[in-house]
Amino acid sequence: MSQVSETVVIIGGAIIGSFAAYFLRQEGFKGQIKIIEKDSTYQFSSTALSAASVRTQFGCPFNIGMSLFGVHVFKNVQQYFGDDADIGFDERGYLMLGSHDAAQSQRENAMMQREQGASIEILTPQDIRARYPWLNVDDIGIATYGSANEGWFDAWALLQLVRKQARKLGAEYINGEVTGIETSADAVVGVRLADGSRVACDWCVNAAGPAGGQVAGLAGVQIPVEPRKRTVFHFTSPVASEGFPMLFDNSGLWVRPEGDGFIAGIAPDEIDDAHPNDDFEPAHGLLEGKLWELLAHRIPAMEQLRLRRAWAGHYEMNLLDHNGIVGAHDTLKNFVLATGFSGHGVMHSPATGRGVAELITHGKFTSLDLSPLGFQRIRNNQPIVESVVY
């Protein structure tokens, strides 16, 4: 079948689905692109509720490569989306703190990251004190810092740019909820919507984010992807934000500047981290029960913080290994998965969208090899060991 007469249906119209549509055109796909999004306001979208940052400090080379391509797009949005494009990219790196016991492995990781093209500094406790005198490093044995190609940005602005360009290139956004996926032999042939309508397809892309596991189930495919709620706290504190990095503490907390204050978060304990269903209420107890004490330990001046607001979003959590699932299903050959990123979705959305487009247009990954993220590891229950997961 000619690509001119083919139709790609993308389930999920946030950042990954929109980048997939955009890159389909960049890779030369001439057929129809239909993007189905149930939350047309994006009020509950993981993209819109994200802390929107990018790091190159990973333990797997393909994750580093995905981040490097992502940050290339983020730093050059005018090249991709026009002279007026702006996502407010703030190129301040991640400062990742490690214990004395973890120092050797973190140092080895940093050396590997450099080999993959990342710009990573290795800091001793003395270096950290000199550069960040507000930090308590008494129990810290090492820090690594991304001196380039790491930072944060406005995810909502990025989403609007990509959606606008995808539409300009002929992609159609459909406001609707997919309630069924029709299959025949080894292929998806169409999707059914809640309003009773049907959309035929030659390719079906699952970019449904936290609903990725549920959507896959409609096609009879089981993947371990479920939503998990994460809360972000916005506060002020008597700490200067100038020169303040994205700080990842070895306790699991993260904190960075935002406006005239800071935002921070931490994952809840596993026993409190159940499927949230439709719960988007911030977990206010996390601040006083866990986060505040850890912040005050690491940054003593933050004991005097004043909470301004809090919000919660849903991670698309891959319960097997906290890495994305990217690639075609092994029996439904035209069912392409692009979900399960477990907090890395926004930063890896350009590379994922490009990879999906390459698979559909060329039948293989032609730039960055994303095959380690494929479905076969899910089928075989073989998790990827990614050592730098938060």
C-alpha cells in the first residue's frame, strides 16, 4: 500500500503523540495523520503538569542519546518551529548528589556519560562546598553536574508549538476517547470512540501516557504501564535562586528554582503509591511528613519555607523497569508503542516521536537505535537496568 493512502492513528495528543505526528511529516510520510485526544484542554495532561526538565545523566547510553537530541530541539526551537518560538529554556544543569558508598559507581557513570557526548563535571565534597555554600554535604561523597545540555523549560509552550506545527503539516486532532481497538489477524484495523464513531487505520500508535496500559489492553496487549500520582510544591525560601541548579538529592528529593521561588517534590513511599484512578489532589502530607525535613537537612535555610501552592500530575509508570516502551508489537505489527516513560516522557519526546516516525516511514530506526526499549523485553520479562532513576 502506498503511504499516500495510509492512515496513522495516534492515541494521545500530548507531547509524544504530537512529536510523532510532526516527525512523520519530517520523515516524508504522505498519508493521513489522525490524533485522538480525550482531554482537549490538557488540564490533566502529564505534559502540562510536568516539572519540564531534561538531563543527560543516565546509566544507559540510549537514554543519554535521547536526552541529547531532546535538548538539541529545546535549544533550537526557532529552527524547528519558527522565529517566534520560545520555551524559556534555562540551561542550568542537574546537580546529582551521591553518598560516600556510591561515589565510585557515580564517578564511573559520569565517565561513561562523557563518552556518550554529555558534559558532566565530577565534584568532590570540597568542590561542592566552594560552589554551593548553602548545601550541607557532611554525608555526601560526590556530586556530578551537567555543565551543558541540561536544564528546564516551559512544557506547555513546547506542546503548543508542536501541536500548531503538526496541524500546519496536515495532522488532524480529534477530540474523543478511544474505547475499542479493532484487530484482524496480525494488525490493528481501526479504533472505536466513545461517541460510537470508528476511525480506520493502517498504523496505530499508543502515545496515551498514563493510560498507555489501559489502551494497550483494548488491543489485547498487556504492558505494565499504570499511572502514579506525583505532587509538586511551589514555595519561597530565604535562599538565592541565582546559580541554583536542578538539585537531585540522594534521598530522592528534587528541587529547582521557579519564578521568584522554588518547586520541589519526592515520590511517596511505595505503600502509599497505589493506582490513583482519577485522583489529582496534591498529596499535601508529603511536605510535612517527608519532604520538608529532607530539604532542611540538605539546605538548612529551606527550613524557613513558605508554601504558595501545590499541584499533582500522573506519571506513566512502567512497573517493570521505569523505562519507556518504544516500538512495534511483536504480533500486531502495526501497533506501535510509545509509552511508559516513568517521568522521562517530556525530555525524551522529540527522540521518541522521531523514532516512531522512522519505524512507520522506513521500517526501522534510522537515527538513534531505540530497539533496547522495544516490546520484546516486556514479553520476556527482562527489565533494563537503568542506574539513574528518580
